[in-house]
Amino acid sequence: MTLRQALIRAVADAEGTDPSELEIALEDHVSMAAIQRLDEHKSESWTLRFELPNHTVEISGDGTILVDEARTRACP
């Protein structure tokens, strides 16, 4: 699972829906290309935090995703 897929799944879980039915367009709130570039970065010493309608999301270089402070782990 890519970081992008893990992010979509984490937000969908927070919404209580299937990722294919997610009504939030993440691209309207954060650059998915930037997230991909961060994921490809050799260092794990980064954190990205952004707001979605009704949710706060934090992604760390070690693959941790927090949605409203609920932890999800992205698979490498």
C-alpha cells in the first residue's frame, strides 16, 4: 500500500466509509504530488499536518498517519 492509498484509507475510516465512496477530494486540500515526494525522501525526519473539512491529518516520515489523533500505520 502506498502512502497515498494509506492516507485515503485513513481518512475514509475516520469518515466511516469505504475509500471508493470518500466524498472529500484530498487534492482540494493538499498536494498529493508533494506527499509522494515526501514519501520518496530518504529521511524519515519530516511531518506534514493539514486540515480537511471536519478532520486534522498529520503524516510522518516513518509512515504514521494521524487523523484526528487516531493513529494508522502506512505499509512500506
